[in-house]
Amino acid sequence: MLPDEKLQALRARFNDLTDLLCQPEVASDGGRFTALSRERGEMEPLITAYERYLKVRKQIQDDREAMKDPDLRDMVLEELPGLEVELSQIEGELEVLLLPRDPNDARNTLLEIRSGTGGEEAALFAADLFRMYGRYAERRGFRMEVLSSSLAEHGGLKEIIALVTGDRVYSELRFEGGVHRVQRVPATEAQGRVHTSTATVAVLPEAEEVDVVLRDEDLQISIAASGGPGGQGVNTTNSAVQVLHKPTGMIVKCQDERSQIKNKARALKVLRSRLLEREQRAQQEAVASERRGMVGSGERSEKIRTYNYPQNRVTDHRIGLTLHKLDAIIDGDLTEMITSLKNEHQAALLAAQSQR
């Protein structure tokens, strides 16, 4: 049963927003105009579906009234079943659109990838994952900007942090956090044996300055020369910036830019996002019982996916989905995997709501 009162209130708010955006004083206030436009844009799919629902429901009511007329009865009997199926489909759409949204869904995202167990092979796998997400970002029209990276000896990555920007980036990548496992024959393996290595992925919503306030007295900032793999100097200036957040002990280091100012700004961006995630994770744990059985939350210790090269197979362990197209997935074709994870999450939310 759809909540008509709630839907009517949301439609009234949507109409108010439309009127507000036409007012000169709002249009001239960039910040307010942007915020109201974003709110209206997020509501539009729901209101469009609700308008369709009202139209089809009214048509059904009119048809049932028309059945009293013998001359119209046959035509109505032919039309009515299709309208009832359409109404049921729209009700299902509205139920999904009414689900509570993660407030982070529209945010940009910090993507952190680190090599795990497996030495150089793990570092090479971390680099493969970064390329995979980079190619997926290209397909979706997202932009990736590397904030910090640490190279391994043979072309792999010890760690890389990138900012992914675009339309609803976090809602697309939120389920990618966790331990990714690879099974393949390393290039250095002389006897052709399959090795297992891991890399960890963290997906953090980008924090704005208003979300997390950093006090100068809580920060210890150090400057040093940047370094590359094997101690090789990246540049000759003291541009690497390390920020220690004293209350939590968090440390962030950025050295990719030649400018201290840019590296400091990047380090503070990463620190804010990690602190925001820490705070939100604590809030989520308070309601953890409601989240049992849902798609994994992206805990970094949680093994979420296995990439098996000999069998060209990728398995997501949270939803039991196996796809025999590893070559396409590692080339950035993540749409089927991500859509399945989002659908499973929606189904779990709908089930949880129906039990209330």
C-alpha cells in the first residue's frame, strides 16, 4: 500500500521548489540555487512516477465506471487488464524510489587501493584494479584524479588514492570496498603454479570542509623530500607533506605534486574524508541489526570478490554472483556486477521495510 499522504506532500514540495527556482532572488544566489536544484533533481524521478501512477489509477477508475455502459463494456474489458498491470509496475517503481537514500549517494568519492598479501604480485593486482576502475569511470563519464600514489618495484602499486567525480559516483562505487582476491600465475612463476594474492579497496564519500572541521591545534604537519620506489627521488624539492591528526592518530602523506601547497590540500582532503567515514561508520554500527543480511558494508577485512584468471571467472561472494568474463570486467565492464549489487541492496531494504 503506497503512502498517499507522503507522496502528496513530496509532490507539493517539488512544486514549491519549481516555483522557488524561478524567483530572481534565488537565481542570483548561486549556493542556494545549486542546493535547491539538486534537491529538485533528486526528487524528479519519484514525482514523474507518481504523476504516471495518478494518471493510470484515474484511467482505471474511469474504465470501471464506464463498464456500466453496455456500449463501452467490451472496449473497457479489453483495456483494463493492461492498465492494471501498468499500475502494479508503477507501484513497484515507487516503492523503490521511496526507499531511504544514503545521504552520501550524490557525493564524489575517494577511492583507496592498497596491495595486500602476495608481495609484488599483490602490487601488480592493485595496479590492475586501479586500471579497471579507471576504465569504468571513463565508460560512465566520471573523472579520476590521483591524489597520492606509492609505486612498487616492478610496476605495481603499493597504494594509490584517487578522487572520482561525477554524477552520483558514491552510489555507483559504494559496494566495491573490501578485500579483492586474485588467483593467477604470476609473471615470475617459472613452474606455472597459480598463486593467490589480495588487494584492499576503500570507498569513502568526499568530505566538504563544512562536514569535518580540522583545528590547527589537532594537526601536526611535516615536510620532507618526495621518494619513489627503491629510494629513488621523485623530485629535488621538499614537497612531500605528511599530516598527523593527533586525536585519532590518522596519518596521511601526499607527495605526487611538486608544490607543498597542493600536496597539503590533497592530504587534508583525504584526512577529512577518512574522518567523515569514521564518524558515519560509528553511526551505522549503532543500527547494525537493521543491516544484517544486506550487501556487505565494505569492511576492509571482508573478502568480497575473487578474480580467477585460469577460468576467466569473477565471483562476488556477498551475493553469490559468478560471471565468466573476467577479461571484460578487468577492462572496466563492471555494469552487470554493480547493478546486481545495487539490486540486492534494494531488495534487502524492501524486505526490511515490509517487516516493520
